[in-house]
Amino acid sequence: MRKTYGPVAFWILGIVVTGAAWLLNAQPLALFLGSVWMTLGAYMEMEQRGLGWWISGLLSVFVGSVAAGLGILGAFKRNGINTYAEVQGLVEKFAQKVQEMNPAVKMDPGVLMQQVPSAVVIILVLALGLGLIFERRVFSWLNLPREKIASQLKLLEYRVPDYVIWVAMIAFLLTMVSFGGKATAILAVNIVNVCIVLYFFQGLAVLEVFLNSMRAGVFTRVLTYIILVGQMLLILSVVGLIDYWVDFRGRIRRMNRPAENNNL
């Protein structure tokens, strides 16, 4: 929508849809729509201005997180929730409902509250990632012209910047050892949660390159994604993490070159 109809139409529709959900007393839906809309729109604006995909992604997720935080505070105020104890009670009710729906799920309300920041960021990262993955397909389905720009992310080349590996490893270490107090441990857990999702997309890029090298058909791709993405998400995150040292995509491409040369 942003690329086809321009920024004015995109932002006006976002305000109308989010505002309508808020006025209809559907605050959770309004928060979700508003923060995701803000994230995707901010990313498009920055990408159009030539910023790299990583900086655009960081800034847009930050903007979306701020919007989500302000929206949550506004929703609490509108519903008369003004203290930490009242927020904790709300989280306990949510955890209880989830356990009633699925008794196998065990949720600690305290731990759940501590990881709300990373949950918000993860939702926005997933929304942005899925938007970029399906962008080309949506343009194709709707038969719309698609403009390519120099700063646009090449999905098969997606790679988390090298310095993030050290951030992830230090954060993981801080979750295992008692250092810096409870606040440091909570921050470390939230960082690890976000890093898992970032490396999940890198693992997904590795998987797609592998499937391309195998010339996998539609059935094989669907089955693979159902198993690995639907059931074993953490495995792809580990693959993405190990890719920092191993460079799976480079190895796969080098293995395919002799076969391609033999066919010439």
C-alpha cells in the first residue's frame, strides 16, 4: 500500500483503522495495528530515503515499540489501571485464562511481566520480517509494478551484523550467572529473546538457499516449513547463529558450482 498509493494514503488509513479500533473499545487490536503500522511505515520511509536495511529496521522497531508503550499506558489509564499491582493482577488473570484454555502450558505471571518488552519487540520484528518476505509475492499476486531501490534488503543474503553475536553471547552468559543483580538478568533475558528471533530469520535464509540448491518442489518446501518453522523454530535460530562461523550459504553455493560447471 505504501509503495503503490504513497505515504499520505498509507498513514491516513493507518490512523483511521487504529482510531476506529480504539473507539470501538478494542484496545488490544488498536495497539497491535497501530504499532505494526508505525513500524512498517517507518521502515518504508527510511528505506526510501536510502538508509540501510539494518539501520532502518532498528529505528522502525524502536519507533513501533515507543508507539506500543505509549498505547499500553493510554489503555491502562483509560481502564483505570494506575499501579504496578493492578498491572500484575491483569497479567495474572491473563496467565490463568491461558492455562484454562491449555492446562499443559505453565505460565509464571512474574516471568511473563519481565519479558513483556521483548515480546513487544519480537512481535514487531516478526511483522516487519514477514512483510519483507511476502512483499514481492503480494505485488505479483495483485499484478502491481514493484519499484526496486538500492538500499532494499536481499532476503537470501540476510545476515545479522557481526557485533550482535557478542551481544547475544554476553546476554546469554548473564542469564546463566548471578552478576549485576535481578535487573541485569531481566535485561539479559529480553535481549536473548530478541536475538533468537533475529537469528531465526538468518536460519530461514540459510534454509531457503538450501532448498533452492536442491531445486525443491512446492510440496517439499511446504512440508519443510511446517516441520522446521512450525515445530522447530529454535533449530533455525541455532542454524542462523552457527552461520556466523560456518557460512552455510557460501558452502552450499560452492558445492553447487562444480555440478553447474559439469552441466555446461
